[in-house]
Amino acid sequence: MLPVKDLLRRCVEMGGSDLHLKSDTGKIYVRVHGDLIPADDLPAFTDKEFLAAMDVLLRPEQVAKFQRDMELDFSLEIEGVSRFRGNMYIQREHAQAVFRVIPYEIQNMEDLHLPQVCYEFIERPRGLVLVTGPAGSGKSTTLASMIDRINRTQKVHIMTVEDPVEFVHDDHVALINQRELDVDTQSFANALKYVLRQDPDVILVGEMRDLETIHLAITAAETGHLVFATLHTVDAVQTVDRIVDVFPLHSQQQIRMQLSVNLLGVVSQSLVKRKDGRGRVAAFEVLNATSAVRNQIRENKTYQIGSIIQTGSKQGMQTLDQSLARLTANGIVDKDEAMTKAKDPGEFLRLIQTGGNTLADRAKQVQQATNQETVTDQPKPAGPVRGQPNRPGYRRE
């Protein structure tokens, strides 16, 4: 078997995002632009060869942890190539591994075409911002770009808790500290218990996995910090429901109250293949926590939030289908490819016919047309008849 570092170099050269090592079949796969491609030109390997190759990469305590827990998250760096996030697991009594490529260079917000509301979120002094989406949808890249912008423009202290540390940030205008699970802290919840004594201004929680972590993240936002976190949910409404449903029934109303006060917004994203074959582009659903949204959360009427997002373009909101329709109308993605990511294919097709315009956009166009008609077609009112008082109700005798 080739050294794992050589396989990772090849993955980066191919423009891959993930490398899969499957020891029960001895095969290697590389994910390129969302598709898994088998590396059939490489020789097969055995379990013994795989474990020996991984022992070279891992520290003794990591090997012991994998043998004990049968699961292991870790980070790895090949100098001059890239950083990688690794995971080892067991399947059918065979050890396997997956590596995610983490580029050295952090893309800026403009290159990622992040929604305008993201620029507003990073300027807020406090509150909770959630970036959500399925696994592999680019959440870490989006958060890294937002943290990097804060790091380069604001004199603040940024604390991150990650599993493992992915993008590495150097100190620029801000001071930044990055803590890794099982290396620098025992758990997300444990790190968040003590973070408030570390004089933070901005806190990044790699993943809100359990009730205690979610509660502490909301509390950190409530105590005057700007908190960023991720969830594996597919849209904004499901994100709010997931947070509330984690808690027992007797405390859900209190959490709704806290969330309605502290939530700044939710950015849900999904990656779609570009039409020109140059990789993938993100489509975003955006929820901006306006007073109307906060009211629906507080009154447990989250089912109405979808309608607010549809008509909230003036507040920077958009649905995933609206984002996909705009990408299609602008020729960035293919209609059939976008259709596979759409939440409501019928709504997506209707938006395609209107050029991706939202309900609010169309209402504005109709209003402008109506106003124009009123100005050009309506006859001018006649002036008062000579000798008659110009007052309501006057009747000539």
C-alpha cells in the first residue's frame, strides 16, 4: 500500500474534496465535485497494510483511543500541500478511513458569494448565528470565511471549539484561539462552561450536538457574545424546531423565549454542481430574525416562518428554491441539477418561469406598473367651478 500521505497528495492534485480508504475491498475512492471516483490504477491493500499505514500517521494515544472506542476524529497536515480532517471507523469488522481536504487558504466572503445578510451578522455585537446544511455542504468553509473577516477587521477576541480544528486562523487585527476536542478540552459543553471567563467577544461552536451544548451556546449569546454554530438541518424552520425539540417539554417554552430574543439568523446551504464543470456552488436559504420571525418562534408558530422567508427579500431573506432558481436563471447551474436539490420542485419550476423573482419582487413590479398606469392614464381632476366654494358637500341651488 502506498503511504497515506502520498494518497492525500494525489487527492489534492485531482481537485478532490475527500479520500476514502476501504480496507475490506482494498479500494481507494476520491470525491471530485461531489462524485466518488474509484482509483482503479492503484493496487489493492489489506487490513494489515492499512493499519500499519495509519499507525505512521497517528499518535500512540490516538491509536489507543481508536482501539477502545472504535471511532476516531483527528486532524492532519502535510506541509506545503493541505490540512486534512480524518475519521476512522469500523464496518463489518474492518477498519476504514475518510479524509476531508481543508485548504490552507481561507476563501473570502465575496468569492463564496455569501448572502448580504452574512455581512450584517458579523457586524452585530451579540446574538446567535446558525449555519446549517447536510454533511459536506460547505458549512465549515462558510464559517471560516466569516470568522476570517472578523479576524481581519475587528479588534476582538475570538474563541473556537472544534472537533477537530479544520481551518487554522492566524492573529490579524483580532486575537484568535482555537481549541480542539480531546486535545485541548474534553467536550463542547465543558469548553463552553469556561469560555465566558476567557474574555471572548466572538465564539465559534463547531457543532451543537446535544442539549447541554445548545443551551450553553444560547446562554453565551444571551450574555452579550456573538456566537456562531452549526447544525445538520436542511432548512431554517427545521433548525428552529430541532433546537426546541431537544429540550424536555417543561422547558421548551423558556427556550423559545431565549431563542426568539437571541437568534440573529439562520443560513442553510447546499452545494450544486456548476454548469461549466468548474466545481460546485452554494445555494443558500436565509432567515433573518426580524420581529415577525421572533414572534412566531415565541408563540410556537414556526410553520408560518416559511411564508415570512418567501416574502422577506427586503430583509435579506430567501428560500433555497429561490436561490436555486436565480442560479439557474443566471446560467450558473443546470436546471435538472438544481431540481435535485430543490425542496419543492413545483415551486422551483414556477420560479424558473419568473426568472427566479421572489413573491416580494413580483409584488413590487406589479405595484410599480400600477403606479405608472395611475400617473399616465388617470385624467387630471377638474378645478373648482367659478363662483363656487371649493369645499366638500357644496351643492349648487
